[in-house]
Amino acid sequence: MKLLHIKFLTGILFSITLLSSCDKLDTDPVGVPELENYYYAGFFSIPWNNTGTASVLRNQTALVKFPVKFHSSYLRDYDPSVQYSLITIGITNPAVVGQDFEVVDKSGNRIQPTNGIYNLVFPKAENKIDTLYFKVLNNSLAGTRRIEINLVTNTTQQYTVGTFTQAFKRFIEIR
């Protein structure tokens, strides 16, 4: 039994030594000119992957919410936007905008896309969390409907808002 404890303690000591010898990588764009106008956005909810699904009833009256985290190290004199699109390709029985749900603001007012792209603006490039909102429309058609929401890279002359390989995708399932 003592030998087992010694092996266990030796393993812990070895692990601590190994982990403490790692270098911390500086990924903050401060001082790196080519990254000073590059931002990241991702869905800010668990799970931190691309499988998160909001499963709702078709008669739900509360808005469906997806928090989005905008990562920035600076305040700017411009307002970058996180862009997102709705995907139906590969989805059996997809949910339809205007029939099953609407994309709305926090007050429930419908938002119109431009060329199929929606925008969530982050004034002055402030590092913060904002929310995408969806309103379920109580469609009477039978069956479960599903839609995929993808954050997409937005590149302008002033800035780029990229996405993470994890947490750039969420789903709404309307039952």
C-alpha cells in the first residue's frame, strides 16, 4: 500500500513539474499590428462546441436566446459586426423563416438580412457579450423542424471578425 502511495505522489509531482515548465503563449494582439483590427466571436454557452441545440415547443412565447461573446483588446471609433447566417442544407424538415420562426431584436422586432446575412453590432469594438434572438411563430404544421445558425467571418477594410472552430454553430429545434 505504501508503494502505491509513493507511485501516486511521484506521478503528481511529475505532472506538476511538467505543467509548470510550459511557456505561456501571448495571443493578445496588443503590439502585433496585423492583429490589432482582428476580433473573434463565438457562442458563449455550454457546450463549448458546435452541437448546442435549443429545443423549444412551437407555441413558446419567450424568445430563444443565444449569447455571443465578442473578443476585443481595444475600443475603436468604428462598430464591427458579427455576422451570422441560417443554414438548411442537409437538414431534413428544416425550419422556415417567417413560417416557423423570425430573427428578432431583444424587443421582438423582426430583423431583415442582407443577402441572407444578419448582423450583430458591437459598438466601438467593445469586448462584451450580446445576444441573438429568435421568435417561434406557432406554425400548425406537424413535425419537428430544425435550423442551423452559423457565425461567419466578416472582413471589411477596417477590421475582420473571425469565428472559433468550436462554438460558431448552434441549432434551434422546434417541436
